[in-house]
Amino acid sequence: MSEDVTRLHTYFHPGRYDIHLKPDYHGATFRATTLITGDLPEKSSSITLHAADLTVHDVHVNDEPAAAELDSENQHLHISAAEPFEPGDTWIEVEYEGLIKDTMHGLYWSRFTRDGEEVYILATQFEANHAREVFPCIDEPEAKSTFRLSVDIPSQQTAVSNTSIADVTRVDEETSYITFEDTPVMSTYLLALVVGDIDYTESQTADGVTVRVYATPEQVGYTDFALQTATAALDFYNQYYELAYPLEKCDLIALPDFAAGAMENWGCITFREAVLLVDPDNTSLATKQLAANVIAHELTHQWFGNLVTMQWWNDLWLNEGFATWMANLAVDHIYPEWNVWEQFISNDQIAGMRLDSLQNTHPIEVPIHDPEEIDEIFDAISYKKGASILHMLHAYLGGEDFRRGLSRYLERHAYGNAQTEDLWQALAEISQKPVKDFMSNWTQQSGYPLIRYETSEAGLRLTQQRFKLLPGEAEEDAQTWYVPVSAVDHQPTFLLDRPSDEWKEAPTMPTKLNAGRSGFYRVQYTPEDRERVFQSYSRFSPLDRLGLLDDTFELAKAGYTDTASALSILGNVKDEQSDVVWDVVFLQLTQLQRVFGEQILERIFGPELTGTQLARLGWDGNEDESVFDSLLRPVILNLAVRCNVASVTQEAFRRFRSGQAIDPNIRRTVYTTVARGGDEDVYETLHTMHEQTDFDEEKMRLAQALCSFSQESLIERSLGMITSDEVRKQEVRHWLAYLFSNPHAAQPAWQWMQDNWQWLDDNFRGSHAFPDFPKLAARSFADQDKAAELENFFRGTVPDRSLDQAIEHIHIQAAWYDRDSEAVQKLAES
């Protein structure tokens, strides 16, 4: 690729695509014709379109023959003729052929097994820049057009696209010619097609929109939950936005092979099976909640992303940050008993803060200079930090002004494109508050603040400084944000908009700052105040308890305080009953274990940390227990295993060998526990179970177990499976994550990654998973020599930021170990 992106929409404005595809359903190619109607703004000797992996046979411009030259490096198709093209209405017709791939982007095969034979579904995935692999186009978000898609299909199969079928013509006994209705004006990456043996369940919204959930005939019985959730979410969004969903139908399709979690194609949303299909006998509550969230996320994209689209990828967060936040709003409305806003903080906000603690993070509004950088920003900054600052803005503006501002933004830019400033303007007009001033430094600069304080005669003197896990440039540490500093049981909130200021109406310290963890910042207490705040631990809300613990451990990791004193506060959590608080404890202690050794939790805590909750929860749930206890049980059991509580390991083996059904909420814990302590016979049993199940979540539970053994020979067997037909390509990233998380497997996995890099490059370059590979490799290492190995191996082969983050992660863990290992070991010995 070239060093900078050439924006082709500047030179040609498409308005309509008529695309006819003729796939070879027994091979790996397709033939096609695309007619593009558009506007050429000025006289030009050539017209350039995007095209990748296409073989062009014939080109006509305005019914006249033209020459075509493919630039494979830049994925450009240059079209020229003997005379320059005149400005104005222009139509370009291209006949070509392309590839049906196995890489889960462009036009690809999705496979499943029926009665021992492979069955194929034809599917598309075009985001971010893969539409060009199926038709020549201006493959940029700003280049919105209408599309009329037609396709030849086997007559006994079903075809689904963005719009309803307009016409069916029988070509011969085996083939039908399907034409779909014109789409709304939309970006190329939202066009979609699925063809295969699929069935559906159906419902309707209050406004009469037909909602269907498609799956293979074997799986369609598991679509009820998705249908219920999708219908309710569409009804909620219609009312909230005061802008009706504009299509007559909305289809949700579960695909056996799918690279991401889901894709918001307008009216034809595609999903990985695990986040759409819910089997009451096999789906855990956590996965059921995830499915609801992903469904709601993709449906809000029908407005944020599809109806109004970011002008360029630097504003990706306008799609993904909003969809992440709005999904929680919808799920909270549909399933209020889940209390999803607590999970939003423990999952989304914390993930955003962890990535944004790096020197090598990036702003929410991030410049895109190279096409490969687009996949790199589908990360926790665009999604989770973006959602978190919207959560903060929602609190600042108030719910009704926030809602009305969003409605104005959507109505004003419907069927068009927008930038971040357009959103701030709409919200400011409604709220009459300085939204741009409040938000710009959150979206245009990297990082977030650490708030410190000292008592003064006027109240509290607050200071802010960028929080980083490793020291960086002093001028960056001097960054400032508009920070809404709040305190538990205290009003009003104080807006800190400079490096230091007096809070004259401050609460009396000590008290818990950042009430409800609503702000995207950390707080450092004085040692004396921290001790006194923790004395009031039990009276705080779960989110305030979560915030105290998370800030304390992250400050220790960064060297602002010591890890031994952070560990000493965990005596407060023995009686804790909140699942989200224990989620944070588990997250922090798991990372501690990776850096300070596998036995460190057993030596420090033994059975005492989890004993109270183990006794309260036991192994078996019941119909009367709360959602939160059902979510907490596997966390406590898993943490007890990591603390080497022998009775838990013994019970896991007993249940595994009993032959009785295991509760899906604890099944992953049972499988991984017996793997950690198991032998080759246990491996064979798990491997057979993995081969025999077709249910996606169960397969991934078993995959994690197969990656959790300590024996070198069994680790090598699991590594060998990755490139085999036993592991779907959509699962490869998960297998590597599981293996690198296993301290016994980290070094063999690193060697495997180096030995098999060409295979990974061939199959995943151009996917959202590709930039993650160096970060997966870094997660278990706290050795500066490993940082040098990653630098030498990856530099020039993966995006720079991805590698820089991976290396920084190793430096952080190495510095943490060097600084605190002696004190942590003394604590363990005591």
C-alpha cells in the first residue's frame, strides 16, 4: 500500500450500482457485471475505482470501449480512453470475474457439516474495505449510492440481501435469477448477500416491520431469544430516536463462519452463531446477555452508521462508540433485571481505560494515513472509550437533552455523512451547553486524567495529569481535559477544566470521588484517606467499590503505590456479593498471576479469599436465585481454582466424570479446571467432545480447555490443531489467546506463531484480528528480551501501533515485576 490514502470520491461521485453476480457454486470464482452511474466533476483523462483481486475482461464508459489497468498494490482500477472523459453524468460498465475466498471477507464460503458432509453458504463481509473484492466501486464511506443487486442461485436455496426480493426468474431447472429491490442511499461496506440452505423465524414490530432471524435448519430452533430481543430493540429505537426504521424488513442471519461478532449491513445483519443463537440447555447466562447486547448494537447501527455514516474512518467512533453505548440503553430497557449499566462499567469502561493507559494508544478521532490502519482502530478506544465518554456526556447534559440532540443529528444528516463536530453542534443546540468545549479534548487527544487532591482553606485543590502505566513525554503528562469531578452523596459536580483548580464546594475528605465511576478518569487518594475510604467500603454502591479496587490496582501497576499494599485491601471483598466487583478482582489477580508466578495467589490467599462466597453460592444454582449470583458463581469457582483450593478442583473432576449434564454457567470452569490438572486421557475426552459438538459456545469452552494443559506434548497437539480443519478460521484468534494465557504454553505458542506466520498472514491480513497477533504474543511475558524478539520479528509486517502496544505491554509488566516482586514475595511468605 502507498503511504497515504488517496480519496477517490473527490474525482468521481457514484450514485447507483447495478450489480449482477454469477457465482460458481461448485468452485472458488464468480463472474459479474457492474454498471456504475455517477457524476464526473471535471474533465479527466482517466477514472479510478477501487478493485482488489478482480480480473477485468471488458470496460465501457458511456457505451464506448475503454482500457483498464489494475494497480494491485493500491487496489485501484484505472480506466482510460483515447479521448479525455467529459464532466457530467457518466456510466461505467465493467465485466469481470473474482474469487470466492476462505478468508471471511469479500465473497466467501461459510461451511457447516450435515450427516458427515460439508454444506456451503455463500456470504459477504465488506467492512471496512472489502466491497472492492466483489465489484469495482468507490469503496469509501462518503461515496453513498443506491444499489440494485441481482444474483444467480441454486433454485432450492434461499437468498437474502439488504432489501426484499423484487423478482425471481427461473433460468433453468437448477438455477434462478434473483433481483432485489433498490437499497436506500448507503455506503459500499453495507451491501450484503447470503445464499444457502437457511430457514427463519419471523415477527413484526409495532410499526409493521418484518423481523426474521435466519439460521441453518439444524439451528433455527435456537432463534427465539434473538427474535424477541431484535423486535423489542427496533421498537425501542423507533421511539427513542423519533425516526422510524426506514426499511420494510430487518433480517438477522447466523453464519457458521464469520470473522467478527456481527456486521450491521442495512436490513441484512450477519452474526457469528454464538452471539445470535441461544440454546436453553447449552447457552450460559453471560453469553445470552452478550447476544442481547450484540443484537442491540447492530440494530442501533441501522441509524448510527447506516442512516448517518461517518465521512471518513477517522470518525469510526461515531458508528461504534454510539452503538456500544446505545446497545446498553436498549438492553436495559428490554431486560431491566440484568442491571446492565454495572456491566457496562466493568466490561466496556475498564477495557477502554486499560488500552488508553498506554503511551501508544490513539485519540478517539484518529487520522488514517494508510488503508491498513483502518482495521487497527476497530479497538477498545473506538468502541469502549467512545461509549464511556458518551456515558459521561449523557450525565452532563441530562437524558432528555441528550436524546433530543441525537434525534436532531440523525434527522439533519439522514442518508448522508457526518463528522464529530456535527454531533456536538446538534447536542449543543438542544442543551445550550458548550458540548464541543467539553468533549473535544476527550476525542482529539490520547489518554485520560489522574485526579489528585490536597486539602486547602477554600476546600480541595484538585490537579489533573495524564495517567500512564509507563512514564512518557512531560508535555503529554501536562494534557488537560474537562473533567466532571463528583463525590458520593455530594452535589454539585465540579468541572475541572485546567491543570489545577479550587473546588470550593467540595465534600469533606475522605470520601469516594468519581461517584458511580461515571467519569473516565482515575483518582489517587493520600495513603491515609485511602485507608479511611476503604473503612467505609461496604456502604458504597457496587460501582463505587469497583472503582476503588480498579484504581488502586492500576495505580500500583503504574508505580504510584505499591502492589503489596493494594493486595492487603482485598480483605474487604470476602463478603462482597456483587458480580461486577468480583469481575474486577478476578481481572486484576489474573494479571498479577501472569507477572509474579502461577503460585502467587495460592501463597497469598489460599482458600480464604473465596471461602465465604463459595459457601454461600455452592456449585448449583436454582430458579429463585438472582441473575447476579448466577453470573458470580463461575467467577468465584475460577478464582478458587487459581488459588489452588483443592476441594474445588476435586469437585470439578467429579462432575466431569459423572456423565451428568453440567450447568452451562459453570461448564467452562469445569472443563478448564480438569484440563489444568488432567492427563492425556482427559485430553482425549475433551478432544472427542470438541469434535462432536456443533454448538459454537460449547466448542469454544472445549477449545479453551484443550489449550489449558501443562504437558508439552498436549500443548503441541493443540497448537497443531490450529491450522487443521478442526479449528475454524474465526476461532484461531481465540485459540491463540487461550494458549498465550497459559503460562506453560506461552513460549511454545510464540515459537508456533513465528513458524506459522506466513499462514497467519495469508489468512488474516486485512481482517480486524490481524493487528491483535503481536498483542496476544506479548500478554504473558515480562521479559525485556522478549520485547526485543517481538521487535525483530514483527517490525514491518504488522501495523506499527499494534506492535508498539505489544512491546509496551511487555515493558509495563517487566517494570512492575522489577519494582514490586520482592515486596509481593515477602507478602506471600508472611
